[in-house]
Amino acid sequence: QVQLVESGGGLVQAGGSLRLSCAASGRIFSINPLAWHWYRRAPGKQRELVAAITSGGDTNYAESVKGRFTISRDNAKTTVYLQMNNLKPEDTAVYYCNAGPRVGLVVLHWGQGTQVTVSS
């Protein structure tokens, strides 16, 4: 089965930057996902969609991160990234990646995520 491994999180001060990575292994190309996503879950809150990118290269962002975060994929389409600039304390959350046939629909098992903590 497909395994998702997120990395790149850490502790940063407000205004700092992080670059998250999501590596997929297993039978991912048998599934051939058309849309990749970054989600986050803050303590006491539901998981929310942060950014998405389609196989055609179209991107979508939550209003709260627009202009600060950028989602991208490598040329081989084996890794998805989230560049996070001008981080704010409210960005503190566990960040997860996932994929599916369209934006907003994920079908893979969730990985463990990567913790992002932004201090004020």
C-alpha cells in the first residue's frame, strides 16, 4: 500500500520560514492520484485544507495562507512540497499530505504528519 511520510516541520519564530516535504512510496502510481494536498490540524480543531495542486499544475490555497504558502511537486511527481513563508503563531499545527482523484477528495491513509510550531 501507499505510505506517506511528511518531514520538514520544526519550531520557528513568527515571520520565519519552513519547507515541508511529502514523500510517497509503494503503489502510488497504480493509484495515479490527480490532486495532491496539504492539510493541517491545530489542537482542538478539525483538519483543514491548506493547499492543493492538480496534475495539470493548478493550485488552490486557503484564504488564511494565500500569498504566504506555495505548494509544488518535483518533476518526477514523487514528492510534494509546501513552502511556508512569513509564518504566524496561528499556523501552528500538525501538517499532513494526501492525494486523490480531485481537489478536496483524499483517498490515502493519513501519515503521521509533521509538527509546525510558530512562536510569537
